[in-house]
Amino acid sequence: MLLAVALATMLTIALMVTHAMAADLATEIKSLDTSNFAQKEKAIAAIAATGDARVAAVLTALNDNKLLIRKADRLVVIAEGKGNVKIENAATGEALGEAAEADLDRIAINNKIRRQIKVILGGLTLFSDDPAVRLKAADDLFRSRDLSSLQPLKDALAKEQDPQVRQAMMEALAALTLVSDAPEAEKLAAVLTVKARGDQDAIALLSSVAQGSDAVARAATEALTSLEWARSFWDSLQNAVYGLSLGSVLLLAAIGLAITFGVMGVINMAHGEMVMIGAYVTFLVQEVIRGAAPDLLDQSLFIAVPLAFLVTALIGIAIERSIIRFLYGRPLETLLATWGLSLILQQAIRSLFGPTNREVSTPSWMSGSLELGALTLTANRLAIIVFALLVFVGLLLLLRHSRFGLEMRAVTQNRQMASAMGIHTARVDALTFGLGSGIAGIAGVALSQIDNVSPNLGQSYIIDSFMVVVFGGVGNLWGTLVAALTLGIANKFLEPFAGAVLGKILVLVFIILFIQKRPRGLFALKGRAVEA
């Protein structure tokens, strides 16, 4: 019985305290109904001092010009929307329906009040129950370096338990220490903390500190030198990753061309359009899935890859049987015919899908990125690198361990001898052209995730593909792999110094000079017919 009475008494006291806080908040909020900015500053400080849970919502609304006064009864409300806005009681959060904007007065604030609100909100978010909110507050404080938040930050740091948030708060405290009049020993320790952070914001802060000649400035200068070396290393590593990514794209685009060019000696200017068709197959697959089974959208690429290979392979076989086979031994006519065919295919796609870009969504498993130190690895680029290597390994296995691969290699090395041994060279030619076109199609599936799907997609890669094939050695898959990765990395390392266009020109000049010394590329094919 006594326990029940005690609990009832405690509950009553708690309700009375809550009611008193709400009453205090309502009173202080009402004080904002004034044109005097000095009185508003006092009212804002009093609102923050209440400790009410709604303080953050009220001050945020005031900062965003959403805190208004209802003219009818001078009640302070929070409004959302335009025209007939939804309003709620600022002190209690009670929904009050809708009101016309003409029936509401806006509470005007100036820049000084905005700074006051920012400081108060910063202090409130440092004590938020959500670790993500506290982490963001600490990062914002590191960048703003607002000394008025120094004491709230120290108080929050003393209570913080989350390791990641605690580290961010320590970095923010170091930033504030460096811009304060703290003792030299504290500033020297702060330099080390900021140096350990190591990002662009840390470099900017250290640069501002390293202007004098005292011990702190010298320490900041040494820290900057160390960070610049580390940054150069990570930038080089990042460029290498970007180069591997570009190289994997070039490998996908060029590997099919390496097969047709190497086996058949055909300069196929329509190869880029096979890439484009593969990308549009991906678009159509996703459109069908969106309408029929939206839950399967994340698996759309697994459906698009074999379908794109099949469609483009059949188109390739049809092109070989209807055009290419009549032009063997006439490279100029073959080049002109396939160039004309590429224009026809581009116009056909424009007529069917229009000239504008088409949206191809990225599956959730290809979104996001992986952070390794200062290195950022995006999921879609990693997926394409892995995919390109899988295609390369699969093609190697096909050529080394299948009858078709054996026949194709025989035709590559000596077509006349292969024919004399009973190999149907015309059939090998058709299937080879189909294989090369099919691989171009699945390259289009991959490129749809990082490039615009448009009728001009293939044209962006056809010249680079020929450079890769010639540099690596016509018809040699290992040469294509090495050449693609080499050119990709070279491009990415040249771009920061020479620009994208001049970088490509320098690469082209290098290839021309290299071919003068090694006309057959890095890895020349061997065989009587080739050497002849």
C-alpha cells in the first residue's frame, strides 16, 4: 500500500514538472512576439535554458523561417507548406489543422540571431540520443570552429561513450584549441590530433595555423609536409584504381574486337554498335521487369547479360553471313561497309528509342563505396573490374579447352592448312564474328552502369578499342588485357597534368612510336600465315 502511494506521488510530481516545463517553454516562446531583436535574443536564450525536448524543433523552425504567429490569438506556431499551411502549436506540438499564410505573421530574425541559434543547436545536437546526430555535430564544429561551443563540446566529450563519435569530438576540440588562446602545449597536442585526421579540412586548418614562426606554426608546417606526402601517395593509388577501372572498360570493349580482327582480319567499324545494342537490351530488360516483377530489378543484370550476348551474337552472325563474307581480302571495302552499317544501326536505335539518353538503374548491390584509408572504391567500378576479368578468363577457357577454340586458333595461325585438315573455316568465321559481337553486347551491359545509354554510346569506345588491340598484338588475348590496363592507367595518370584530351593524344603518339618498333604489338601471334 505504501509502495503504491509512493509511486503515485512520484508520478504526480513528474507530471507537474513536465507541465511546468511546457508552461515555461510556452511563456518563453511567446516572448518572441516582439520587433526588438535584443529581446528576441534573450527569449531564445531562455527557450534553450528550459531544457524542453521541443527546443531543437522550435529553434530549427525559427532558423528556417517556419516559426510564425497566428494573428487571431497571437499563438506561436510551426508551419509547413505553402498557401494553406499545416500548423502545430510550437510549445506542445499539437496539430492545429491548416491556416492561410495571410493569417500568420512571420517572426523576423537577423544574422546575429541565426548565429546564436546555430550555436545553441550545435550544443543540443552534441547531446542527442542518436550517435549519427552527435557525429555530424562534431564534424560541423570541426569545420566551423565556433569558440562559443567550446564548453558544451567539453561537457559532451566527458559523457561520450561511442568510440567513433568520441574521436570526432576530440578532433573538433583540437580544432577549437588551435584557434583559441590555449597554452602552447595544448596547441602542439592539438596539431597532432588534427594531423591524424588527415582530410582536406584538416589540411585547411593546419595551413591557417602554419603562418607564424612560433613552435605551433613549425609543428603545423611539419604536419602539413607529412600530410602532403601521404596525400600524394593516396592520390597515386586512387589514380591507379581509376586506371584499372578504365582499363577493365577498355578490355570489355576491345576483347571482342581482338577476336574478330585477329582471326578474320576484319576491321569492324560497327563493333561499337554491338556495345550500344547490349546497353539497350539492358534497358529493355529493366523496363519489362519494372512492369511485370519490380522485386526482380536487383537481378536484372543477371538476366540482361546472357540475353545481350545472345542478341548481339545473332546480329553478328547475320552481319558476317550477309555482308562480311563477300568482302574477305578487301579491307578497305570491309571498313567502309561496316562504317555504313554502324550509321544504319545508330539511326535504327534513334528511330526506335529516340535520340535522348535512356535510364538504366544500378542494382542496390552495385551502389555505395568502400573506404580503405583515403582510397575510395565504388561498388559499380569494382563490379565491372571483376566482371571484365571473369569474361577474360571465360574466353581463355573457351579458346584453350573447347573444340571450337581449337579450330579458331588453327584458323588464326594458318587458314589454308586448317581448311586442308577438314575445319569448316566459313563456319568458324561466322561463329567467331558472332562470339566477338556477343562479348561486345555484354560489354554494353556493364557500360550501361557507368555511362549514358544513347545511340552514340559505342562511338565513345571504338577508337580506344582499336588502339588496345593494335598495342597489345592483334588477336592475342593476353596482349589485349595488358594493353587495356596499361592504357587505362596511363590515361588516368596523364589527365591531372595534361587534361583528358591532351592525355589521349599523348597516349596515341606513344602507341604510334611503339608500333614503329614493334609492328605486331606487345604479344605477336605466331604461325606460318601470320609470319608471312
